[in-house]
Amino acid sequence: MLEWLIIGGGIHGTYLANLLTHLPGTRHDQVRILDPHPLLLAAWERNTANCGMAYLRSPATHNIDRPILSLYRYAQARGETARTAFIPNYNRPSLELFQRHCRHVIAANRLEQLHRCGRARTVKKDGRHLVVETDDGPLRARRLLLAVGMSDQPCWPGWAQALKVEGARIAHVFDADFKRSEWTRNRRTIVVGGGITAVQTALKLAAETRGTVHLLSRHALRENPYDFNPCWIGPKCLRAFYRADLAQRRATIDKARIAGSLPSEVLAAFNQALSADRIEFSEAACNGATSTNDGVRLRTSASVLEADQVILATGFTPRRPGGALVDRLIRDFDLKCNPCGYPLLGADLRWAENIYATGPLAELQVGPCARNIVGARNAGRILLHGLGHTPRRPPGR
Ligand SMILES: Cc1cc2nc3c(=O)[nH]c(=O)nc-3n(C[C@H](O)[C@H](O)[C@H](O)COP(=O)(O)OP(=O)(O)OC[C@H]3O[C@@H](n4cnc5c(N)ncnc54)[C@H](O)[C@@H]3O)c2cc1C
């Protein structure tokens, strides 16, 4: 019998599996991670590779091992503390180093052995156990941890959906089947979006194609080192967050998350490419699009743009993640949600008896950093405290 079944093998599911397998009284083989991809972290690796990310936005202390300095020590032990491995601020690791360290942590802690490849469809209660129906038969566990993340829901604006139906060449950089190498051959590409993903994707394509790359952003490109103020990781900001009611917390999270911004080195690289005419840029909203004989035509608030293909880098839809699985869970277990649709979890991340959540599903309890790597670490501290494994109070509580 499993003690824990974790649904989702992304950064959150993998980090928390690492934590839970080390709890006193929990055997390694009493934890499972259910994820539809062939390997843990596959969605993370695909998305970061497709957008051509070179360095993480977060510091090295935000990693998937239990010791906070693990990534830094891993690099140090291999003599990899040079400027190419980390960049300011606070030692941001290269993506290559971060991925290598993830694989090292997964291997050292035998986490891939816990991975069952499949998708959870429904959850039922059977006495003291929970039974999860998967594509590959049922899994029984005492406790369930939902770590489903956003990666299954790339955001497709209405005009883009219509364009796809018309058969135009359009894709989202976070689509499960997107491969950037298949999008470098055409002459004219429009990349839509104004955040770090869009800018990195546009720069990477511009370097890889002989054609033109045009970035279309609704707003001016804006610099910000991180996608939220780091004060949200610790008590400085979280103390007031926990005093607020849940409706207020939603408003606070939406205000605190800095969407559509980029760190200085990415903005500098973009400005350089712009002045060298290696890239084009429009600050305008797309109001509609049509498929033409030789490609696509976008009607923007500033002009009409024509291209052979469009790549969306418009992030994820903000709706509650987890799709039909979470919808059914809410119905069958009568689970409570905030008016925004997101779970009303207890202060210990419990949604119902023996059902817990992390990642975006837990953001009303973890706060504005919930979706990030450090959000998994904070969720771990809350979970362990709630389970009585550590007397140390989680930050801000
Ligand atoms: C390009 C990019 C760069 C980022 N860079 C940073 C950064 O530098 N620093 C930082 O802190 N954060 C960063 N983030 C934000 C965040 O840390 C990542 O998105 C992270 O991958 C989120 O992890 P997750 O486990 O919550 O979700 P996901 O990566 O989405 O993983 C969830 C997994 O659950 C699976 N799943 C969903 N439903 C089911 C089901 N029913 N059954 C079984 N499995 C299911 C999914 O298929 C997926 O594999 C970045 C995000 C992106 C997209």
C-alpha cells in the first residue's frame, strides 16, 4: 500500500517526492509519482529548451534537492563556479547546470524508480484509502498530493484558435508537440508575447533562421529580475498575507506576480539584436487574424503584419489547473473553492482528508511564489510542519 501518491512529476512533484521519501517512517517504495511523460521533469525540460532559456531566473538555492546549497555544492565539487555556470543576481545557474543537477538528484535519490507513466482520471474513496484510476489501471494510496502544474494549459487567444482552425501555421511554444527546430525554415515568423519566454524564443529563432523574426507585444518590454518580489518567499511579506482573508489573498497574488517582464541580460540581448536589425518589434495588440494564400495576416492596433507562421509565447491560461481530474474531485469530494476557482486548502495544504495540493493549486495558502521552484520548497515546509515532522513554523506563520 502506498503512503503517498503524487499526481504530477514536474518540479513540484519531484521535489516533494524527494522530501517525502526521506521522512522517518516512510519507506522509499511507499511513494509514487504519476506523470504521463516518459521521464520526470519532461514538461519543464521541453518548455525551457523550446524557449531557448540560457539561465534560470531564480537563484541556485531554488533547486529540487533537500539541502538548499546542493546545486551550488554540486557545481563547486566539479569546479564549475565560473561566470558561465552562474550569473548575478544571487548565483542564477545556467539551465544546463540546473538540468544536470536535477538529473543527479533524481538518480541519487532513485526518484525515477517511483515514477509510473500515466494520467490520473478519477479518484474514489475506498475505506481508508484513495483509489486513483489511471490510463494504466488503479493505484491505491493513503494520501494524495496534487502537483499538476500549469504546463498542460498553454494560453491560446481567441484569434489564434480561429487561425489554427483555418489551417494556418501557428503553434504555442508550450504545446506538448512543439519543437523549435521545425519552425526555423520559414522566411517570416511572428512571435507573440511580451515576457521572458517570448523574447528568448524570438532571439533564439532569429539566431537560427535566415528569415525575419518579428516580436509582437501588447506592452513595452519591461525589466524585472524576478517574476515576483522575493519578499514573498519569507515572513517579511507572508506575515500580512496570512492575516488577510482568502478573497484578499487572490487580489494580493495577482498584484504581486509580475507577468510579462524580463531580467536585464535578456532585455540587453534583445535591444542589441534590435539595433543590429536582427529582429523586428511592434508594441501593439492583435485584434484579429486571417489565413492567406501565402501565410497569415495579423491585424494589430498599430498596423497589419504578414508572415508565414506565428508562434505564441503567451504563457498559460490562468484558470485553475488539473482539468477534468480536479473538476471531478471537487464534485465527488465536495471540495471548497474560492470564487476565483482555486482550492480553499487548510493551512497544512490539505484540501480534504488525505488530499493535499502544491503549486498553483496551493497559491492561496503558499502565496505569490507558489508556482515557482521556491514555492515547492515552501510547500514542503508547510506540509512537513502540518504532518508534525518539524516544529519549525513555515515562513510567515
Ligand atoms: C519556460 C519556463 C521557465 C521558468 N523558469 C523558472 C525559473 O527560472 N525559476 C522558477 O522558480 N520558476 C520558473 N518557472 C516557473 C515554474 O517553476 C515552472 O513552471 C515549474 O516547472 C512548475 O512546476 P510544476 O511541477 O508545478 O508544474 P509542471 O511543470 O506543469 O508539472 C506538472 C506535471 O503534472 C502532470 N499532470 C497534469 N495533470 C496530470 C494528471 N491528471 N495525471 C498525471 N500527471 C498530470 C503534467 O503533465 C506535468 O508533467 C518557469 C516556467 C517556465 C514555463
